[in-house]
Amino acid sequence: MRDLPEFVMLFAAGFGARMRPLTNDRPKPMVEVAGRPLVDHALDQTRSIPRDQIIANLHYKPKMLQQHLDARGVKTVLESPEILDTGGGLRNALPHLGNGPVFTLNTDAVWKGPSPIELLHDAWRPEVMDALLICIPLEHSHAYDGTGDFDIDADGRLNRGQGHVYGGVQIIKTERLSEIEATTFSLNLIWDLMLAHRRVFGLSYPGQWCDVGHPAGIAVAEALLAAEDV
């Protein structure tokens, strides 16, 4: 039987600097797209996961987001006094995430297509993978102006490069978090340890994805959601 993840970690603690001025009075996950907070669009991707197995980290303007998530049955973990970044935030939440691999999900994107959570679940092979990341081909990305984060080789392994954007959703084993001495650190440090052993894989997303980490992405995301399915 495969060692499948049971829990989802929602990253919701950030300051939302790229989204200002909309985040002057609210955390970024509470910024609305098509009449709904971004965090609800993220939760749409977790329909196969019981709500009591979803944990969100909070830091910036946490009260509004905590009340919103409490009403939806999502557990929250407050990072205080300092924000811990993605790696530190995941490690801080481990007491709530069980002992196996976990899904992590960013809350600043909108998806149109199959659930990335379900795609990862079906493709996970823990005997060869320490992490499996959803990667977006540049031609499937919207409101994104970079050149990508990774290349995917013929075996599905990832290398730092261009052509695919990390979509903000993954399955990751958490054991190596204990190897980092810093309290505040990015998941990039963990990926680098895993990449060195060729145990990071990517799954190319077949649908459409929009970066909503900045104000210009809102209108693009709303148009994407409103467009007729191909």
C-alpha cells in the first residue's frame, strides 16, 4: 500500500506585499476574486480531503482569516512573534500534520481544470519520490511574467531551470525539515537537499493556472473562470 498523504497544509501567513494596497486591511487569502476570497478558491482544490485534515498557518492580520477558516472547519496555527516562511511554517505545523507525507497548497492562485491535489495523489510514488510538485507549462500560465522555475526530464524528475512554473501545490515528505538549523527558512532549502539526490519529481498540469499574487492577476483570473470550457 502506498504511503499516501492525509493532511493538507495551506500557506496563508504571508504579508501579501505584491498585492498591496489590497492587503493594507486584510491578509492576501481574503482578497476576493469573482466574489470569493482567494482562500476559498484554494479550498475548492481540497474537496477530497476532510476539512479537519486541513491546516492553515496565520501571521499577518490573522483574526479575519482565522474566523473565516474556523467557520469552514479548517484548523489554524498562528506563527508568532515572527513569520517563519514556507519551510519554517511547515515544520511549525507538523504536530497537526501526522507522520507521513503531506500536501502543501499556496493560496494565491486560481485553477481551471482537474484538481491538482487529486492528480498528485494518483501519481505519488514514495519509493522514488521525496517530493512531487505540480508544474505549470508556461503556455498554461496566466498573469505570470517569469521564465519558469523547473525543467522536467524524461523520467519526470525536476531540475532547476525554465519552462515550467511551480504551481504552489505539492506532496512532500517532512523528515528532512529537521536538518535545517534556522527557524525561518524557505522550502527551497529542502528541495535543494532532495534535488541533490534526484528525488524531486514534477507533474505537468493539463489545465489552466493564474497567478493571483498581485492586483493585476485578479481581472485575469476572473476572465479565466468566466471563460467557456474548452
